Amino acid sequence: MTEVAPAAGAAVRCVPAVPSWVSLMAGDLEGAQAFYGPLLGWSFERGPDRWGPYVRAVVDGVAVAGLSTSTGLQLPVAWTTYFGTEDANEVAERVRARGGTMAIGPLGFDAGRLAIAADPAGAPFGVWEGGCDHGRSWLSSSGAPVWIELRTRDAFEAALFYGEVFAWDTRDPKDLEVRWEHDRVVLRTHGRSVAALATGTDPAARPNWQVFFAVADTDASVDQARRLGAAETGPVLDTPYGRVAHLADPHGGRFAVISVRP
């Protein structure tokens, strides 16, 4: 995670087998925009409303995240990470065969097909089939998601599940490399670390994929998040990947911010 500016013509892509999109299920869509917009420098554009109100968060002209609200359903406020795939039906079959569950889909939508699943430990994740290519999954500018991390009871067991579901061992090493570093199973694509699986220290905590958004200054962002009504869920820490703060937005959605190392 070393880049801090998008390349010319950058775009969020569906990249096979790696995290490619993030979306927030918000209880209050206007409130979520009022919080994340100033905190992460987002502007918003209206998206398809087939399943309820939906907007895309935009950084430097590129959509980097989705925000939606359910219609008539009381769903928890949470961020979901979507993995790219060439075939959502095949992934759904692999999820079920390996002890996971399918909650939604696969269903067709404007950018392809999507599904929501959970791994055997209960961590939710999304699946996106959307004309996948083998470029970079997202840009690395301030305000964009730059790191996704699973905290779970057994990182190696989780890595076996995701590796089999998304066929990690069949990929070209240039497109996907799996390595062990800093006590994590780390996914790298095109020379860039994008995600990790780590064994959590709290056995009572529910396993989950947490989204890390890039910011210029973590401490300043924490101060701003507090003023906007957020709560800190842990101390600000220096990590091998950058200075990190874990936060909960005013409606309880958990996320993190990170100032990446130059």
C-alpha cells in the first residue's frame, strides 16, 4: 500500500479472486452521506434503486464505494466487502460445499451479478461477477478503500476456505499472490497488498471483514470523525501497513482509516 494518487483513467474493476468493491448498508442514507462525505472527501452520485435507495461514493471522479438502505427490512448497519469472480454461480456452489452459507443471490443488477454469503465462521462477504479483468481492483487515493482485513478465529482455516472458493492456487502469481507476513495471510495483486486474514485476539468477537479507507492524516481524521459523531473502537496504532484507527460511524457501522506509508 504505497501509492497515494490514482493513475490517469483509473477505475474500480471487478478483479477475480480479490476484494473489488465495498458497500455500506445504512439505516439512514442521508445521515451516512453527511458523515462519510466530509470525513473521506466523498461526493455522491445516484445509483440504481432496484432494491432500495442507493448512491455511489466518488473520489476524483471514480466511484469507490456504495451506500444503500433497505426497504422494510431491519438489517444491521455494516460494511460488506465484495470479491470479484468470473462465475458467481460456481462460487455459490463452492461456498455451500465448503461449509459456508448463501444469504442472497446470485442476482443480476446493473454492473453484473452479485451475491451475499458467509464463511463457516460466520463472517459475511459479497461476490461480484461483473466482466472481470486482471488489472488492479481499486485506486489508492485518499478516501478510497485500500486495505481489507478479516479478523477470525483461525486465519489459516479461513484462508483454506477462501482459497478454495476463489481458486487462489490456480491464479497467475502476477494477478494474485498469497503470502505470510506480519502474522497475517496477505493477498497481493500486481505488487500491491490489498487484503489480509488474521487470527483475532477476542474469541467473543464475531468474525468480520473490516474496510480500511486511506486518509492523509489518521489522527486528524479521528478528530474529525469524533466531531461528526463517530466513536473509537480501539486505540490509534502504528502498524507495518500504516497508522490505523478503528471507528464506528454514528449509526454503528464499523470501519477503519489508515494513513499509508510513503
